[in-house]
Amino acid sequence: MRNTNPTRRRFVGGVAAAGAAALAGCGDSTSEAELSTPVRGDPEADVTVAVYSDFRCPHCARYAMQSYPNGVSQFVENERIRYEHHDFPIPVSDQSRPAANAARAVQYELGDAAFWTVAEGLFEGYSDLGPSLYGSLAEEVGADPETIKAAASEGRYAATIDADKSSGQDRGVTQTPTIFVDGEALSGYGAKRVTAAIEDAL
């Protein structure tokens, strides 16, 4: 899918440069088990929005590509909320878990900013998930494509992904996307619904 999102394009150059610097000065000090929740916005904000998603889920893709940029993103960009991604591979297809592993591999290598860029690319191409897309997205942010594709196929970040899914199940998540605003699950994922819930919580 052709990229028409200026926010994503803006992130890519900075992410690639930051990633190269990080890889140059980074050893094995972080283990896969230490992967944290990917966060956007203000990590210390009073209001937390937590989204449980499957990268192969068409509803998750619709939320990420329509609802988020058309309402939710303003709260992130203005740092009024803490916005979290949580993996919840149902799985919708046999690429649900590999896609989650690919995104987490990028997070491990380059950090949260690169993760969000790749996550957006995965949702854009949700119907074409596979090694080719994982490799091209990795290259876009400055990660090694073969490393990311290997992590996807091997399920290298399964422990992190399974922990996310378990946390969702503990909160009553049964479908994706499920969105929590300050701990309260929403009944829908449209821009107006989510935006209104955030406004009420602020």
C-alpha cells in the first residue's frame, strides 16, 4: 500500500539515524525478556490509553489507519495521554504472531519510535503480512531485514507477546481491537467514541 501518512514519513528519517547510532554503541545489555510496553505520548500522563491488537485483524487496521489519525493522535502529539500497544494475537491468521514478533524485534533493536513506525506499516499492509513486508519495513527504519525476518519466523519474542495476551485475558479481552481508557474497556473503536472517552477522562 502506498504511504500517504506524513507522520510516518517524518518519523522514518529520524528513526533510521537514531537506530544506527544506537546499534553502534549498544551491546547485549538488554535481554528479550526485558522488552517493555511500547508507549507514545507522555509516559507519565495521568490518562492511559491501552490498545490490544492483532496485526492481521482488519478491525485493528481500520482503527490504526482511520480512528487513530482522525482523533486519538492529537492527544498523543500534545502529550496529554500515555498511549500503549499490547499484543493480542487471536490469531486471525498464521501471520498474526510472526508480525508481532517482527515489530517487537524492531523495538528491541531500535526502540519505541521505530516500533510505532513498523506497527503502522504492518497495519497498512495487514492483508499482505509476511517475510517480504517485514524485511522492507525493517529496512525502512534502519534495522537489518534478515534479523527481523528471522525473529518473526522463530517467534523470538513469544514470551513478551504471550505475557501481553495473558494480561489482556486477565482484563477480559476476547476480541481485537479492545481499547481501555483509564482502565475502562470501550464498546467500540471509532474515532468519535475513543476521543469522547479520552476527553471525559482528562
